[in-house]
Amino acid sequence: MALALVETKFFLPHGRGGSVPRPRLDEQLGRGSRLTLVSAPAGFGKTTLVGSWLAEHAAATGARVAWLSLDAGDREPETFWTYVLSAVDRAAPGAGSAGLTALGAGQPVEVALAAVLNELSVLPDDVVLALDDYHLAEGPHTQSGMAFLIERLPPQVRLVISTRADPVLPLARLRARGELTEVRAADLRFTDAEATAFLTAATGRSLEAGDVAALGHRTEGWIASLQLAAISLRDRADPSGFIAGFAGDDRYVVDYLVEEVLGEEPPEVRDFLLDTAVLDRLSGPLCDAVTATTGGAAMLESLERRNLFVVPLDDQRRWYRYHHLFADMLQARLLQERPEAIPQLHGRASRWYAEAGQPEEAVRHALAAGDPERAADLVELALPGLRRERREGVIRRWVDDLPEDVVRDRPVLAAGFIGALMASNHFAGVDQRLRELEQLLVRPASELVVVDTDELARLPGAVETWWAGLALVGGDLAGTVVHARRAVEAAADGDDVTTSAGAALAGLAHWAGGDLEAAHRGYVTAAEGLARAGHIADVLGCTVTIADLELALGRLGDAERTLERALGLAERHGPPPPAVMRGTADMLVGLSRAAWHRNDLDAAAGFLRRADELGESAGLPQHPYRWRVALARLRTAGRDHAGALELLDEAERVYVGDFSPPVHPIHATRARVLLASGDIAGAAGWARRHGLTAEDELSYLREYEHLTLARVLLAEQRLAGAIGLLERLLAAAEAGGRLGTVIEIEVVRSRAHTAAGEPAAALAALEHAVDLGEADGWVRFVVDAGAALTPALQALAARRPGSAFVRRLLAEAGPAVGTTVPVSPTTAHDGGLLDPLSDRELDVLRLLASELDGPAIARELVVSLNTVRTHTKHIYTKLDVNNRRSAVSRAHQLGLLSRR
């Protein structure tokens, strides 16, 4: 589930009217320390200072600025790190994509950060990551990741934190190393000269030096107090008298100034400020709804012109927010003066957001209004749309927000929470929730609270789908099928979502049991129903499985057509949401696998590149491990076994299991790469660790592993064991109709019989594979067998002299075939680049393909880090990419890493 990002959080605030030059602070901020900490109480101008300095610094140096405005809603670690890495990715496109993938896959934050730091370490430009209002989001779950980030920042990357309280970070260690710059309240306080300049600009009048000094003394240089005082001073006939009567500590000073500001404003402005104090963000239409007046947009523009503590959140001046301190004061004043109005104001905001199609804000304001019943109504109405967009994470957060006594009588709401929990792989306690829901459904309708009656009608079928899901998770395949069938039978007329879910769950159970034809029928039915329901992201998810099944059944052409149809479906539905874009990337990865089976490695690489490019803007594929496994196949084809193993290690790290049976475990694919690299001992060790023997009882779920074991036995020259295992695997695969697997088994069996000196048996096995694979063009299994299959291929060519397919297999499976990714003769030297890479750039490129960071690459090449960054910049330009991962992917497609 991808987080729906609030775009305005990345907007870098520029200096606002009334600001004064502060070169002494600019010098502090420009020292270039690893961490710059701007820490002071509210109202000291931290955001204004850092934002203005960053804008000037970026303009002067070309540095990339990653700005993030944090708030209390970002305290959850997933939200916090998604925003941080998204900010980095916006400043340096592509630099955060691998990290976001890791986060989306549930990997530890350190894994995500390591991927991002690796990208940043070779970035040619300086980067400043600025986290504003850090105190609002800091929590125990973010502290270790922040410490990890700071310790490993590349030299050209700086972190700037503005906060009201010192963060729980290793500040003492950084201070001792000289890696910390601190800007604190004492630094931020206006000097007399700065206060004079500020007050003159803000009031439009010259004040006596003594008055400025007195005001500065009483406010202790607190900028917010001075700004409030300036507003009150604008129309004062006797500024000295005003300042002389101004007394009290900071808290009372602020109370006094707020009273003066609000008291001096016309009633309509004062009412507007108080009424809109309940809003986190302000727009003209929203303010009109909350205040029950008109002219909100004009009022906001007027407040901004008068520097009355509004901050624009976009360049079009459509959205604003109040200065945080000012907002706190307004809320306190509203609570003091008109507490009875607060629920009504929140209620109006809730209604506006609901009509604007923003259910999250609508629900939040309904709860703030003390109206959990309305919040529950809104949640219930939002459920179908959120499910369609795969935003179950939003629904799951509401599980804790709504009181249990409100949910107790609402079957549709209770069901929505169950579905969201299961979709997020949170199964604990779901069985109890299901039993309570079943009891609720037998109560008289008059006792129930239902807003969405259409959803109520589909609950009996939905309940059965969830029982089926729990049965599947528990390994009860028969129970899964029974509940799935009941779900279809209980589904309401036209309820395509429930019938599709039932069909898919039954398909999963059949798949796990090895009945692929039944599984295929179930998934095709599910995809058709989901398409009718408009759940395009789910259709694409089903298509991944359908194509997998078709490949296992030996229907390579069908798999390609299935994937292409799904791509067309996604394109016909206009600009896709992120979930559909991720699904589209998965379709391209599937097409790459099909092209690999045909031995069209150029096409396979092209599909992967398109998936990678699409994934960068969509939050990466829905199943990011598949992209890595597919690229590992291409690396193996190019004899880059080390690179393939690295990719498979990454694939295991980002793998997140779902309901699908693990029929192609990554660890078995890794063993195959070890065999291809000649590491027979390593592959044999894999078999021992996983308890595999040639005498095992066979099952479909471990078929791929046992076929891998047969390859290991063949490499060890344990031919009798290999042949015996292969014959048993062949019988099981044929009985199950898994003809794609039969093709592979027969190719391996032909090799084994050739090695055993049994040419007739070798020819028979190969001929069977060719008969099954010729129509759809199954080539790669034969190519991977290499020269070991040449005698059998030659015998088959003699038997079938007119077969173009056999001649192709014989040509492509020769000793030198399949050992490198094909490269056109015209591009063999430079990959077809108009501006070829230099030898030194190729050296850097090869190390970019490793796990080394920028400093380590510099040490390896015995050059400076700046030299590495310069080479990297040239490489990115010549390859037409903007990040490390894309550069490596592009280099492999061009064959640049397989030379020298």
C-alpha cells in the first residue's frame, strides 16, 4: 500500500516580507557540517531562516534541496521514512526509489537507507536534506534510523534539522568530531540592529533606539513577539507609551499581543481568524464553508499581504496554513471565548472535505467535532473507493480511531475493517471479528446501523471469502475451496468483487495443490469480474498469476497475450493511480520473462527497463522482487554471475509473501546461478541445507526445488540419482498437465542421458521437449543446456532436416552461444552510444554495479571522491539516466558490463 503523499509538505518556503538580512546566521548555516541543528522554542523564526538560506544557497551553488515540513501525523515510522525518502527522490530523481521499494516491501529502514545512501554517494551534486518541525514527528521508532543516516551521510550530503527540542541523536559525538553546527535561541534572537531593521520594515515607521532596546529586552529578541508587536504598533499614535506599558514574561507577553492583534482587527477578520483556527490547511472554498460566509480567498490574500501569519503552501496561492505558533494561539483563544462553536466548525469542515472527496480529512474533523457516528458514516461510504484504490492502510488506521461501541452495531463498517486487516496481512484476532460479524448479521435489521445498503447485501458472501482466506493462510486447502464456493453461492446479484474473490481463493488452493488448470479457471474468472467492477489494480494482480500459470502449463504465447491485454486495459482507463502503475510495471516484468524463454534477450532487457522507469514514478512494481529475479536471469545469460547473485540477494530482502504459494523460491534460483557459475559445491550445500534428496516424496510445491536438485546431481556426475529423480518429476508434471515444466525436465533429462552414454534416450527426451515447445518458441531451456546438448541436437537435426526450429536450437545452443547478452556488431565496442564511455568511465561504471559507495569507489580506483562524482555525472549524461540503478540497468542492456 503506497502512502498518499501531501504535496505541500515538500514546498520550500522562501523569505517573507519583513525579513531582514542576517549574514552572521547565514555564515553559521553555510559551514558545511554533516548535521546542522537549528533548535529553539516556538516563534524564533527557524523555518523562515532555514528556508531563505536554502533558497539562496541553492541558487548560488546549484545544490539540490530536499525539503520536508513534518507534522504530528508523520510520527509513524512508515509515514516518516516514506516522506523523507520521497523528499530525497524529488531533489535527486531516482535516488530514493530503491529505498522506497524496500520500505514498501516491509524491509528494515536501515536497508532502505543503505540503498538511498549508495545512490547519493555517487551523485555529482551537493544535496541538503532539511527536516522542518522535526520535533512533531520524532519518536522512538525514528531515532535509530536517523542515527544510521547521519553516521553514513556521504561527504556531499548535509542534513539540516529545525526543531523546538533537541532530538535524541548522537549530538555529543558529532560535536566532538566537529561535524555538528548548532544554531540555538541565543543565536536566533534579534540583535538591536536586526530588531531595528525588522520593526522599521514591518511598521513603516522609525522607532527610537530606546524603544527598540526596551522592546527587544522585554521580548528577549523573540521574533514572533516582535512580529506581533509590529502589527500592534502600526497604527499607534504613541508607540513609546505602548512599549512602556508592555510588561510580563514571555507567556504573558504573547497573550497580551494576541489580544492586541485580535482586538485591533475588524470583527469580520477576527471572526475569520478564530473560526478557521480549527483547520490545518486553508483554502478559499474551505474557509467559506467553515465560516458560513463568502470571500475566503480574498481574505487569505489580504492576510498574506499584511504578513498576518499565513504561509502559502503552493505557488498558485490556493492553499495556506497559519504560522504554527499563531495557530496555537488562535485555537487557545477560540477555546476560551467560544468553546461551544468548536464542534460546529469541525462539523462544517468535515462536510466540506466529504463533498470534496477527501474522506481522510472529513473523518478527522468529524471525530474532532465529537461526532463519531458521523465519522463512522463517512468511513462506511469511503470503503468501496479506498478498496478499489488499494488504500487498505487508510482503513486500517481507522480501526483504532473509532470507538468500539460505534462499530458494534455497524456490520458494513465491521466488515470493512476485517477486509483491510486481511489485505494488510494482519490476521491476529480476525477470526473473532468474523464470528462477531456473523452474530451481528442475524440480528433484526432494525437493530443495525447501515449507511451503504449495497455493501450490506454483499456481506454474507464477503464473510465466506474471509473465512476462505484464513483457511488458506492456515494451510487448509480443502477448507479454502469449501468457503470459496460458499462465497460465490452467497454473493449478491451483480457482486463481482465477492464472486471474484471466491474464484481467486479457490484458484489459490488449487494452485497450491498442483491443479493448475483449475487454478487458471479460477483466476480468469476473478480477473473478468474485477474488470467489470472497475478494480483495475486487482485485475493486474490477477494477471501476474494467470501468466505464471500459463507458463507452467506450457502456453507461452497465451501468457504473452494475457499480459498484453492487461497492459491495454490499464492504458484504456486514463491516467492511472499509483497502484495501477505498479501493476503495469509487473506486466512488463512478466513480458520480460516470456521474452527470456524465447531467448530474445534484447526484448527482455527492454521490458525490464520500461518497468524500472515506470516504477520510479509509481513507487516501483507491486512485486519488486520479480524485477530483480528477471534481471538476474539476464545477468546469468551474460555470465555476470556475481551480479545475478547480488540481485537475488536483494530479491530475498524485498520479498513479501502473500497468499500465492512459493512455487519458485528465490533460494532455488540462486542455486541454479551457482551451478551456472561453476560453483557445484555451493549448489550442493544449498540442497543439503534445504533437506533435499533424490528419494524425497514429490510434491508440486517443491517441484522447482527438486528439479534444481536434479541439476545439482547432474553437475556432480551422480547420474543414476539424477535420472531417477527426473523420471519421477516427469511423471508428476505430465499427470498435472504442467507442460512448461515438462519441457524443462526433458531438456535436463536429455543432458543426463547424454552424460550417461545413452544417446537414444537423450534423443527421445529432447524430441519430446521440442514437440511441446516448438509452437510457442521455447528456446532458453535448450540454450542454457549449452554444448552438452549438441550431440542430441545434431541427431534430432538429422532426423528432422527440414525443421527450422531445430536448426535454430542447434545454432543458439553451441559452445559460445548463451554466454553473453547478444550485442549488435555495430555496437560491440561502445554499446551504440553517440558519445561512448571512456575507459575510466567504464571502470567507474563497473564499480557502480557493485555495492561500494562513493568513497569506497574512490579508494578502489585511487582517485578523489570529486573525480568519481565527475565521472558519474558524465556516465549519467551519456546513458541518459539520472540515478545509479538506472545507469547499471542501462549498461547491462547495452552489454557494457560484459566487456574487458
